Amino acid sequence: MLVLAVVALEVPLIISIRDRVDAEVKSQAVSQAELIAVTLEDELRTREGLEEVTRSAAEQVRGRVIVVGNLPYSVGKPILAALVEAGPQIDEMALMLQKEVAERVAAAPGSKTYGALSVLTQASAAVRLSFTVPPGAFSPPPRVESAVIHLTPHREPPVAIADSSRFGVVVRAAFSQRRKSLANALAAGLAIPADRARRMAQEAGIDPGRRAESLSLAEFARLAAGPDGAAEA
């Protein structure tokens, strides 16, 4: 059973997240916060359900809204996406994920783990990989390592994205075939002719021979904003 904690703080509070939280620290945290624990049943595993939870919490509480959760490996990415889409309704998030997924979320351009998940998350929130959690911290221990990421939703977008849906389509298409050039990946992902995909990159001021993992957030925003990107999304 997954429990998502939405904490409303009247004053900033920072605590370490561990499998076994020190009783005194836990007591101090609870005394300084309004804690709304929401059990995520099947109906709340949808984006609409999660958005409703965060919206309701934001309306009810008086202070900052902080989401803390240990996300199950099987549904961690869609839950993360739903929370990120809630945007400014949440002030901060501390989420535990499978280490491999956490590294992808926090990856920088140029790294092997940088991908669509990195770009789409970082377009909406500042992300920091806080620390890793070994299997031995759990009982029974899982077969993989976990990691905690800290996310702060942007109050002002780091880059201008006119259409978030279009942006998502273009980003996913660019990473649809990682080993190919940007132009070839876009052609395959968007089902458009290769020359049109090359023109799409050139109009955004990007070399169509580059690979998607080398593009910055700003470059992806330009790529999606171009006339060809708009037409295909």
C-alpha cells in the first residue's frame, strides 16, 4: 500500500528521509505540520486523482505544501508525472524512486541517462538527486537500489513553452531512437519525411545531425515552437 503524505508547513522544515525515522525528529515534524495522509487506491493512481488530491490539500492548508512519498517502482513514473503537472499547487517534493529512474529524472544534457523523462520533468521543476538508499534499508530488501530526489516546481518557467502538449510530443519523438540523429529520430517519431525533420531542426537553429541527448531544455522549446513542430504535434 502506498501512502502519499501532503504536508502543509507554516515554517520551513527540512528532515532526512530514512526507512526508520528517529522518533524525536518525527515527533518534531508532526508538531510543526498539518499532515494529510492519503492512501492511493486504484482510483487515485490516475493523474486526475492525484491532481485532485494536491488541489484539495492546497485549498485546505494554511502554509507551504510539501509532498513526501515512497513511489512504487511499477507506477512511479506516472505518479511523478501527475505530481509535476500539479505545478505551483505544490511547493516542494521529496520522492523515493528506483535509483535508475531517479538518475534519469535528474540527468543533465549530454549524459547517457538524459532523456524524455529528464526534459519533461525539468521543464516544470528544478530537480536534485539528494541521496541513494541501499537495499538493506528495507525489509525484505529489494533487488535494486533506491534514491530520493528533491523537486521544486517552477513558479516561472525556465523557458517559454507555448503548448505543453506539443512540447511533450516533440521531446518524446526526439528520444524515440536514441542512437540516430535528431532529424532521423524526429522523422520516425513524428512520422514525417526526413527532409522535413531536418528543416524542423534547422529552423530552430539546431544541427539536425546532433543527437537528442545533447539538446538543452531551451533548444527543445525552440524545436517544438517551430512551424513544423507545431504542425506535427
